[in-house]
Amino acid sequence: MNKFERLKIELAEKGHGKMKAFGSSMMPILKSGSTLTFETAVEYEMGDIVFCKVKGRYIDAHKVIKKDQGKGFLIANNHGWENGWTQTIFGRVVVAEFQNKVIFKRKSA
């Protein structure tokens, strides 16, 4: 089982989970190698950093940039590259840690 499937199951069963994310697509908000803590939500908001599936591919930490009642959520990285629309969001990042320091904390609504 890969890290995406494991996190998907944790979120479905417990409502929260952790996973390490790599890459530069969310710099400077998230750094490559950050440990992300995810939680499920009833509603996802513009700006939420989410774990989702777009066009059959897992996206571990990109932002919701648009919402549409019919299409769902438009997902993009922090540099404006759009992954596409999805209706499948598994959870959102609430805390990101890098080298044992909190580098991101989601603001409560």
C-alpha cells in the first residue's frame, strides 16, 4: 500500500492523518520534505491546501483556487499551475512541520 492509499484510509477511519510531501510546487508555503497533518472537513474553502484526486491522480498538497457547484473544486499549486477540477477531496492540511518546526498552521474559520 502506498502513502496515498494509507492516508486516504486513515482520513476515512479516523478523520486525521500525517504524510510527508516532497517537491517545490507549494513553495514558499510548504518545503520539500515537510510532514503534513491532514484533517477531514464538511466544507472545503478557497485557499485550503488539500489531499485529493484529480484526473485519476493523487495530489498530496495543492490549493483549492475555485469552487463550482457543478464541477467541484479547481486545484492548483502555489505557482498558478492548475491540476484540474475534482469532487474528491480526502482532507486538508492543518499543520506543516519541517525540521521539527511548525512552518504552516491553517487559520480557523
